[in-house]
Amino acid sequence: DCAMEFKDGIQLTLEKPESAELHFHRLGKMPLSLNRQQTETILQVLNDTSSYVWGELGTPYFDSYFTFHDQDGNCIGYTDFSFEGQTYSTPSLAKMKWGLLNENAREKLLVAIGSEMKR
């Protein structure tokens, strides 16, 4: 299934997003707009099969989520995310398995959004 997704160019956000936001599951915490470089890094991590630990997970817990938007502001992709490394993307792809990022991928994603987390 992963090989077919790569062959057919199937990935999270079929078109390049114009914008992305990081949202939090905390009242009063406004979403953060992400720049193009952050967005590209996040999508690169999420679409790479080597980013994931391949195996069954426990009960998922998500404390934030990313939304990806086209030029008209329509949501073209969504990823639940926990700072411990669990993810679940919509649309869901075989290459993402159950969505547990390995330590290297998790760190790369956290570095990409790190400057935003300080605000």
C-alpha cells in the first residue's frame, strides 16, 4: 500500500497548502499561523514512512492539531498531534501506519514549531 501511495503521488494534502495553523486543545489558546518552511517540514515528516514506529499503539491522546488550507482558506488536511509523538492524519494514509513518530521525526517536527511554542 505504501509503494502504491508513493507511485501515485498520494500524500497528506494532495495540493500544496497556502497556509497552516497549529491549534491547541486548551481554552483561550489561539491557533498559531505557521510559515511556509514550517509547513513544508511538518508535511515532509508526516509523509515519510521512515518517520514512524511501525507497531500497535496504546490509546491515542492528542493535545494539539495542525490544519492545512488551500488558497481559498478551505481545509485540505488535518493532523491530530501530541507532543509525545502520536499523530493521526486525515486523510489517513497507509504510509502513516498508526501514527507514532520515532524520536528523530518527533524532534524534527518540534524544532520546526519550536519558535511558535515560545509565543
